[in-house]
Amino acid sequence: MKREALPDPVAVHQPAGTHLLADLSGIAAEKLSDCAALEALLRAAAEAAHARVLFSHFHGFGEGLGVTGVALLAESHISIHTWPECGFAAADIFMCGNAQPQLALAIIEAALQPAACQVNTVRRAPPAIS
């Protein structure tokens, strides 16, 4: 396992954060089956949110089929699961510290152009910090 020093570990490793669960529907199928494009999208979304990507892994299930992928962040993670046959993607964006998950979601929405996006927002923190 590769370990990298972070610029400000105290700011990055704050235990409080925001977790966005987004259901994006009405997306053109061709936008949901390209592993490389989806990985580039999640990396760009992390950068826009001021998060640092440590590692990413994406898996395509075959020609015209869905993708599952995750970008592991110093601030937590972004994942996506797609179903091109349904025009649907589920994104999970959890970021703590100074990262801004709403900015990541805005990048994902701009690229995928869903007809609808349902977002559930959860504030996560230990009881003493809430």
C-alpha cells in the first residue's frame, strides 16, 4: 500500500463531513458505459470540490453495459454505479475537512445531464462534533 504525506493532515482528516447520495435519471446511455470517461469525470469532480484523489478503480461490465467505480479521496470517497439500459446512475459523494461535495455533484450533473436528480444529504460527525 502506497502512503503519501498530505499537505495539512489536520484539515483533511476532520471527522465531520457531508455525504451526498444522488440518483440521476434520464441520462443518455452512451454517457454511462465508458469507464475511462467516468473515471476522468469523478477525478475532475474531486478536483473541483478541492479534494485529493489517492486512488481510483473502475470496472465496466461489457459493451453497452454499466460501470461501477470509486475514487478514494484523502477526504473520503466518490463512487458511481451506472445502468445505461435504464438511463440511471447512482453517485455517492462523502467528503470531510474543507472539501465541498456539492461542487463535485455539480460537475457530475453538468457532464451527465440527467433529466432529474434526487439528492439525499446526510451530515456525518461524531456526536460531540455535531
